[in-house]
Amino acid sequence: MTTIADVAKYTGLSRATVSRVINNYPHVSEQKRELVRQAMMELGYYPNSAAQSLRNQKTGIVAVLVPRLTNPFFTSIIEGLEVIAEKNNLQLLICQTKASKQKELSFLKLLKTKQVDGLIFTAIENEWSKIEPYVDCGPIILCNEYQDDATVPMIKLDQYNGSYMGTKHLIERGYKKIAFCGGGSESGLSLDRKKGFLAALSEAGIKGEDKWMFPFVYNIGDGKKVMKEILAMDDRPTAVFTSSDEVAAGIIKEAKDNNLTVPEDIAVIGFDDQAIAQIIEPEMTTIYQPSEEIGRVTMEVMIELLNNKAQSKMKMIYELPINLVIRKST
Amino acid sequence: MTTIADVAKYTGLSRATVSRVINNYPHVSEQKRELVRQAMMELGYYPNSAAQSLRNQKTGIVAVLVPRLTNPFFTSIIEGLEVIAEKNNLQLLICQTKASKQKELSFLKLLKTKQVDGLIFTAIENEWSKIEPYVDCGPIILCNEYQDDATVPMIKLDQYNGSYMGTKHLIERGYKKIAFCGGGSESGLSLDRKKGFLAALSEAGIKGEDKWMFPFVYNIGDGKKVMKEILAMDDRPTAVFTSSDEVAAGIIKEAKDNNLTVPEDIAVIGFDDQAIAQIIEPEMTTIYQPSEEIGRVTMEVMIELLNNKAQSKMKMIYELPINLVIRKST
């Protein structure tokens, strides 16, 4: 634990001077003030009053970590974050991790070095234990993604129920041979989607087939590849549950290019309800995720944390609902 | 012009001490070094040797300003930037301006406060005279967007020829009543696209009709609105030239929803060649823009500037070609 004495020793100034700087008293030169502030940062000295003083030096910037910007789901979350940020004179710094653990950690340093006031994760690559040490550097929020052991506010969607509803819809339409395309990571979000899918199957007495489970599937190109694999199978599924509209669009496109009819030959359900879901033919049945709304709620919580109106080092879960949108691909 | 004497006076240290810090000599405490570095930054003192010393304190971060992330064209540029940045251990900070002049200027301050090493514009909102003062703060590059009076490297695509080719293609297919959807700003890019369009019409002896010119049209929703306006006209165009695949997708979707056939009733040409161009039916004729490539080239130039292997305060233009991709919407 760093004390005023440590700061005094480090700067070569008297304890009285350090104390005057911390309490923002007059008659201290700007050079000395700067020296003390630098030393406090370097030594990690933040008593209440000093925290108060540092708090006034806010950057007005909040960092947002996204895995990849080419997925409209994440840019839509950013739209929501931005609406509320703008009203509160905050700016967003958007950091693309490309799902790299190392990149994620280096962006976290922006919080440690006070280059940003707060940080929002829309996906998490590292284990929580690696992120935990940064919780002391400023408010951190998990938006969309979540982890059981995280000790910060989480704003999430009801992923389990989303995939349960989607799968149940396929079963109600008479499909029994259902494939699953997912993200494949061990995050709370991915696990819950898979659980929801398997729960709906199990409820209907259907056994999930391993050969029809496709992990690590994310974009249009991946969707096309999945359909190619399905076409090569002797025993093909008659419906595909996907974790993104982009994947579903790739599957539908590849199916049509191979003279299959959707949904007669193969039904496909998306996830997100992006613009592409209504542009494609047939228009896509999908799970609507309120991506802009989750962004808005997240930024509102962030602003409360920045204004110290809420406790940031505490597990809090805000859950928003998710809906099934029935169109013509199922 | 700030001198060593100014730094000495500001810090309360002797000129000899300041000089020792600048030249990185031993026997100076870390506190004094920090004090001098802070003062140099605040006073804007950068002699050659000091610049050398400061250069070692790079952040390893390059800011990228984009108007909106929901347009895949910009996220694709970012993909290209990222590939080269990663190879060179640089990180990108992506700043969404939402086409706001004020936001653009506040992001520029990141360069002034040395929070980033360099800055890339993919669109420009302010006049060049407002941006010019920041040129001294670090390397700035214009990528995609360009302005005649800018005095920095510009990596651009041949927009004039792109829209000329697209329009000529429509004319060759027999269309004479051609509408134009554009961005509407006074940037070099927007002006060149309009010029190319009008040049192709003029060459074929066709007069452009003001009533068929649609400015400030950017996304799928805008495209749908344009088609609604066209449907309400007594004298309708038989083809539409657009400045983005998203706009073209909105037009095609709205046309089909109103029982028009594309291209028989109305031909539509996109711009970009995004994924949506091949997902929609009919597949879209469009102008391919090498968005990832322009990103890669831009970051290569940025790295030369950061390593002082090229002069950053100099107008330099790199122009990449652009191609017509003929599919089924024309």
C-alpha cells in the first residue's frame, strides 16, 4: 500500500508539499504539482481525496472493445453506445481485438494509463482472472458477452431463451434433423446458445447429432462452407440453426446456387435480425437481438459509474429480452 | 520559437540539466527527466535531438477516423489497415465521427496530445484549413477521401473513372433515363463521382435531369426512400446509378416489393462490391473498390512516415484503379 511518505520520497519533496498538492491547496508551483501527480500515477497512490483530484482530469473518452467490425451486430451496438455517449459529451474509442487475447490486454492498458475513463467489452477473449487486475483502474462493463466469474456490471441478452425459441420454432414446423452453427468459444454467451438449442431438442425427444454441429462459424464465407459440407453428406440435416444472419445468408446463398429450395429442401434460421435478413430471398426467419438498445443501456450504466453514482466493482446483471421474427426461410 | 532556455525557466532547472535530459546523458534523476519531458511537450519544444528522444516514446497507436462503422466499405478499409499495422506491432484506435465536424476536430487532438503516433482520415468533414494546424503534430494521411488543398499524402481510388465506367455501361445497355444517387458533400470524392457520371452522359449526348439527382443518400433505408420517390413520378428513370451497394440494395428491394422487375423495369448499379452485392437477387452489377488494398497501402505509407523514411508534410497522391463488375441488375 503506497502512502504519502512514499510519494514524498519518490519526488524528493516534503510530505507537506505532497499533501498540499493532493488537497489542491494554493502556493505550490505547477512543476511540483505535476511531479506529484506523475509520482502518484507511477506509484499507484489513490487516496480518496487524490482520487477526487484525478477524477477531475477525465479524458472524456470511453474505450469499446469489439472482436471484428465487419459484423454489423457490433457496429449496431456501437450506434447505441454512441447515442448516449454523445448526449453526455463522451467520445468512444473503438478498439478491434480481432479476437486476439494479446490485443485485448494491450487495449486494457489504456485504462491503466488513464488514456480513457472507462472500458466496455462486447466480447471477451481472456479468462476473467487476466482482466480482474484492471478493475481497479476504472469502470469496466461487459456488454453482450458475459462470464460467470466477472465482478463488474454485465448487460446481456437472454441468449439461452433466444436459441431455445428458434429451435422450438423449427421443431414446431416439423423439422427433426437440425444442424447447429455456433461461435464455439467457451464464453457464457456461446455456451448458453448451445444449451438453449439442446434443451429444445431434448424436450421434443430429439437427439442432437455431433456430425451436424458446426463450431467456429462466423460470417457469410463460413456459412457457404457449412452448406458445402452438408451437400457432401449422405445423411443431411433438413434445417440449420445459426448464430448469425451472416452465416445464415451464406448457407441460403450456397443452397440456392446448388439448386436447393429454401425452406422446402432446407430451412435456415438466422440470429441478430440485421438488414441482410430482409434483403435476401427468401426473407429470413431470425432471432431479433436489440443490439442498439443493449448499447444504449450499457452507456447509461457506464455514465452512472463514471459519476460514482453506482459501484463499479460489483457483479450486476441487466438482462434484455430477445424475440423470434418469423419470415420465409423456415 | 521555444528554446532550451524557455524549458529551463519553465521547469526551474538549469539549462545544463535540461540539455542533459534532451541528450539522454546519465546522472539526472528520473523526476527531473519527467519534468523536462512534460515541459517540452507543453511548450512544444522539439529540436532534432529532442525529437529523437521523444520518438522513442511512441505509443504504437494510430488513429483512424471513419464517418460511420455500419457501412462495410469502411470496415473493409480497416481490415486492410489492420493487416499491415499488426505486422508492424502497431494498434489502431478507430474513431467514429458520425460525419460531425466537431467530433473530427476533437479526435485530431489525440495527435496533438501525443496519445497516438499518427492519424488516418477515411472521410473529411472540416475544410482543410481547420485540419492543417495539426499537420505539425504527427503524420496525417487521407485514405479514400481527398481534397485538392491538402498538404499530406493521399491514397485514393480513381472515383471519376469508376462512375464514368458504370454510367457508360448503363448507356451501352440502352438506358438513357438515368438517375444518380450520391453523397452530396463537396469533397473531392463526391465531386469526382458526379463529374464522371455527367461526363459519360454528355459524351452520349444525354442531358442529366435535375429531378433524377438524389443527393445525401447513404444506406439501405435511403435507397428504399429513393425508390418510393421514383415510383411516385410521372416520368420515371429506367436506370439508377448509385454511390453504394447498400443504396442499390435498398432500391432493388423496394422495386421488387412493388412488383417491378430488375433490370427489366429498372436497372440498378451499385458501388463498392460488398458481400450484399452477391447475396441479393438479382446479383448486382457494381463498381469494385479495392477497399482492403487501399487500407494496406495507406498503412504502409504511414509506417514510412512514422519511421521518417518519407516526408509527411507534402502533398503526395497514390491512385489505385477501380473496376466494373457486371452481374444481373443491369
